[in-house]
Amino acid sequence: MSIDLTTEFIKQNLWVSAPVWSLAAAAALVLLVGAFRPRSTHSLLPALGLIGVIVSGCVTVHASQIATAPLGMQSIDSFTVVFDLIILIATAIGIIISSPYVNRESLARGEYYALMMFSSSGAMLMGASDNFIMMFLGLELLSIPLYVLSGFRRLEGISQEAALKYFLLGSFASAFFVYGTALVFAATGTTSIAAALAANSGAMLTMGVGMVLVALGFKVALVPFHMWTPDVYEGAPTSVTAFMSVVAKAAGFGGLARIVAPGLSPNWHLLLWLLAAGTMIWGNLIAIPQQNIKRLLAYSSISHAGYILMGLLTLSRDSVAGVDGMSAVLFYLLVYTLMNFGAFAVVIVFAGSGDKAEDIDDYRGIARRSPLLAALMSVFLLSLAGIPPFAGFFGKLFLFSAAVQAGYPGLAVIAVLTSVMGVFYYLRVTVVMFMEEEPASGVADKPSVSASPTYGFVLGALAALVIVVGILAAPVLNWTAGGAESLTAGRPAASASVRYCALCRLQRFISRPFAFDCTELRNLRYR
Amino acid sequence: MTWIPFVLIAAVAVFFALYLVLSKNAVHGALSLVLVLVSLAIFFLLLGAEFIFIVQVAVYAGAIMVLFLFVMMLLNVGGAEGPLRENPSWQLAAAIVLGCVLLFEAALHIARAGEGVRHFPQAIAADFGSPERIGQLLFSSYLLPFEITSLVLLAAMIGAVVLALRRFP
Amino acid sequence: MDIYSAVPFSAWLALSGLLFTIGAIGFLIRRDPIVMFMCIELMLNAGNLLLVASARYRAVMDGQIYVFFVMTVAAAEVAVGLAIIVAIFRQRLDIDVDEMSEMRG
């Protein structure tokens, strides 16, 4: 065997991995500038990071048109592109939201942004990997910076606790991933995901895939692997929590999609079903009594993982259901990014310097002092709850209908019921903000909450997007459907035009100004 | 009779693994983990993985475990600590369930050992596991993952430095 | 030494399974973070043993390459993990997980 280091080979490798290395290179640049520039120029760093993210987005789109030859490690198909762009959008929002926060809490350093971007490149790697080795490296590149970031408030015990807890449980999950993939390799003799799952060999493969699912379940915080979530979310710096709740989750689901898409053995469908149902029920149930807003959002993020897993489950069916389900998943990931970042940004603004006011009680009557902020928070919370006309509603609707269509009506019923449960605790915060009186003692000495210009801009933009994506769901869904398509490429498929129609027709039907007509709903034939 | 080396080394590995889990003293635990790693290294050699054997001894048993011991000495931990949690919590319940499942799996494989179909192939390429072959694979099929490890290591290095700084300048 | 004809693949599987189980149980019952971390190392090594054995069993080198990557990543994890533990220890001179009680619920 000779080493084939031809120019063509290296070129292909470079283009296939372009999304990852372009972002990592930007991260290294931010790091270097942060290290060598004087402290006064540190406000340049987030701007530099943002430019890096945008360049990386362009490189991703460009690379997808050049790199065609599959190298067996990583692929840059349309799913990768859509997934990477969602991750990059999340990274950009994360950087913007972080910059005033880290200045306020004096955490501003080049390393902060660099680690965030490294973590995102790991997330992109997970969603693009065709090989278990690659996915393992992506998982670690995602996780290791997150361990550090959650302990970034190094002088506060609660942040360090979060880092340690996340690190120990994350590494424990990684060990499961390694052993699971080792079992898969023992059973099949390959580390390629598609080849390994295509092999039809019994118990050892099943066991191995199970352990891999457990490891990824840890990352996306599925019940019963969610124990770390509330503590880590509460202890980590709020901007890191927001980033983690979106990017780590998306990465885990990207990895899961790559494993479920080649066709998982039916043994696992029931397990995934149970995981999704348990996550939706338990996440929503435990969120209700929470008193701390970050813990509330932590449990809410657990329940959202359940909804997304439900969409992912449709990949196990035929390719039509799979495309609908997966495009709904990608759509939901995008919408979830917008609304969750929005909610956490409001939490950052309300908490004030030193992150003091993070209990729901602190939100009492806050609408009097800052009606606009309270209104924005309500938009994000109502969208998370899935109330029309916000984007969260359409995201949930697409997921539910995809589940019904793929033959999981029971799961869809559970999802609807638990969303109703979710409405309760999201609305509670809104009610506390608008209906209740502020505690009399505190009014005098409390300064009025005002958002910095950055937050004003970000919050306004995010709220606008949550509404716009809701109204214009059809084109966005078309875009995500294009990504979903490549995942199910190998399966028997309906024609593309029909496929695109399925959910878009539903969306057009719904965005007709709320004139619900049950007969039309019943007559709506998907294909 | 060729069972004997396997059984002996396996017994050493399992014994010291148990010692790590059950000993009260963290430093003793670390030293027993070194012995587990060394016995696994011998297995790697028997299984035709020369390169992995060297890395295991030099990096794992050497560098990584020295780092562990160094931190323990630095922090002056490793004194008397109860080996088990006092209060049975969810961890204990999870440990029992998980242990049963995993042990069941191990037992299943032992039970299957008698079938005789699962023997190793005798003939194998002469350079199987040699550094040359590893190098060739790393720079051809596994070029991308190999490059990615540089990112993982860089991120870890930055992270360790940030966490270890006493205060931000 | 003709160890291949005497020791079937299943024996290696069982040994690695046993080591992994010991590591996992150790992680769950111990409360010293450093020991918990060493249990994770034990679990990773059980995975490595299985990978090397099955690479020989399948006569495919990919398993050994995977082990190489696992070791690299383990080194990175150790650096970060020990840095976290050192940072905490400086802060409170006590690294007992059970006594961390700022967060409950």
C-alpha cells in the first residue's frame, strides 16, 4: 500500500472538511488577536469572530458545490450544508449575545470566543461524519471547549461545580460512545457508519448501537440521561448556557440523524419511542415547580429534545416520511435556536450585573418598569410554548404532523398533551411579569432594567425573526427539506415535487388567516 | 497450556481494576491503574499491535498517569476517604442496574466461547500493526481525523491554560 | 506463543466487558472526582482492548487506528479535567462531590 498524497486527494480532503477548518481557523485567529492586542481592543474580538462565522458560511456553501468525491470520513451533502448553516447562525447569535455579557462579568478574553467557535466546529463535524471515528472526534471537539466554558466564571463555586459535573458525566458518556463503537467494530469489522449498520449481525451490534445512543442521549439531554442538565445550565455563565442549550443539542441530533438515517434495526425504534415519550413527559412535568429561570429553561430544553427526537424517529420509516420528519427537525432546530437564544438574552439583561436576579420571583411586576423587555420575553416564551402565530407553533406542528404521518400517532398525542403542560409553566412567567405586583420593599432601590444597544438590537431582531419565520415557514421548510433529502437518498422515494408539497401545503393551509376548517384538515391528502 | 499467559495477565488486570474501584487511597488507586494499563499493553503486544503497545506504555501509563499522580501530590489528596457513598442514592441504583446489564453481556460472551467458531485467523500480514502501516493509514484514509485531532488538542490546551490562570490579566 | 488458537475472541470480549463494567460501577459508587475520572480511563481502556482484539480478529487495521485516536482524545480530556479539578481545589480545598451543595434539586 502506498500513500496517495496527490494534489487531487489533498484538495478533496480540504474541501470536504472546509466548514470545520474554516471556522477553526477563524477561532485561532481570534485567539491570536486576543493574545497579542492590548486589552483596549478586546471589543474587536466578537466582531472578528462574527466575520469568521460569515466567511465560514460562505466557504461551506462554496465547498458543497466543489467537493463531490466521498472519502468515507465526512460528507458534505445538502444535509451538511443546512445543518452547518444552522450551527453557524447559532454561533453568530451566541457571539453577539456573549459580548456585552462577558464584558459585564469581566470574562472577556479571546479564549472565550475561540473556545465557542471550536465547539461549533465540533458540532459541524458531528453532523457531517460518515464514520464513527470522525463522530467521536467531533463529539470531543464539541465537548471539551464546553467543559471549559461552563467553568469560565472561575472564581464562583457554582460555575466550577457545573464544569466538573458536566466534565465527569460528559466523559462518562464518551466512554460509552467508545465502547459502543468498539462493539460495533467487533461485530462488523468496520467503523463506517453506513457499512456497519447495513451488516446484519445480532446481539453485539445491537448492544453497540445502544451504547452509542446512550452517549448521544447524554449530549442532547434525553430522559433518563438528563441529570446533569439543570445543574450545569444553572451554574454555567448564562451566555454559555444559551450556546450550549442550542449547539450541543443540535450537534447531538445531527449525530443521531447520521446514525438513524442508514436504517436502524427495528429493535431500536421502540426504545427511541420510549425515550422520546419519557423525555417529553418528564421534562415538562419537572419544569412546572422550578423557581429559577435558568433551571426552568433547562427543563424546557429537555422537553424540546423529546419533540425533536420524535421527528428524528420518522427517519426510521420510508424516505417520504423521513424527509418530512427530518425537514421538520431541521426547521425546529432553527426556530429553537432563535427563540431559546432570545429567552436567554432576556434572562441575561434582567439578571443584572453579577447575575443576581435569576429567580422567577425576581420577575414579579417587571412589566411596569420595562414593558418592552417583558413583551419580548413573552414572545420568546409563547413561541417556546408553541402558541400561534409564532415560529415555535409551526415548528411543533410540522413535527407532530410528521410523526402522525410516519405512523406514530400515539407519540404525537403525547407530544400535544405535554405541550399543553408546557404552556402552563411558560405562561406562569408571563403572568408573573405582567399581572403581579413588584415586592414593595425592593422598588425604590432597584434601578430600572435597561438593555444595552447590542441587546436591544439582538432582541428586536430575534423577536422579529420568530414572527417572520412563523409567517414565512414555507420557504424555510423548503430549504430544510432540501437538506433532509440527502439523508434518505438511498431509500425508495416519491418524486421530489410531491415530497416538497406535503408540509408546504399544510403550512399554506394554516397560514390562511386562522380560518380553521376541520373538513379541509381531514381532506388534506399528503400525496 | 497457551491459556496460561492470558489468564494470568487478565487476572492481574481485573484484580487491579477492582483495587482501583475499592481502595480508600486515591494514590494507590492511581498506581493500580498503571498496572492495569501495563497489563493491557502486554495484551496489545500479543494481539499484534506493536505501535499501540509503545503508545500505551509511553503515553498512557507514562505521561497521563504521571499527570494524575502529579495533581494528587499537588493537591495533597489521597488520604482516607470512605470507598463507597454512605447514602444509597440514584447512583447506587444505577450502578446495580448497569452492572447487571454489562455483566450479563460479558457472561453471554463467555458462554459463547465454547462454540469454537470465534477463533482468530492464523494467517495475517507480516506488518500488521507495525508503525509503518499505522503511518500509511493515518496519512491516507484517516488523514481528516488525524488533522482534526490537532484541533481537539489545541482546544484542550487553551482550555487547560484558561482554567489554570489564577486571575485574568 | 500461539495464543490465538487457545484463546477465542469471546474471551477477549468478556475480559473487556468485565473491565468496562468495573469502571462504570466504580464511576457510580465513588465520590472522589479524581477516582471517578480514573474509572473513566479504565472504561476507555476496556474499549481500547476490545478494539485491538477485534482488529486482530477481523484482520483489519482500523481498530488500531481508532485506539490511536482514543488515546489522543483521552490525553486532551485529562488535561482539561485535571485543570478543572485543580481550579476547584484552589477555590475550596475540598473536592468531595457529595458536599457540593450550592445547587440542589
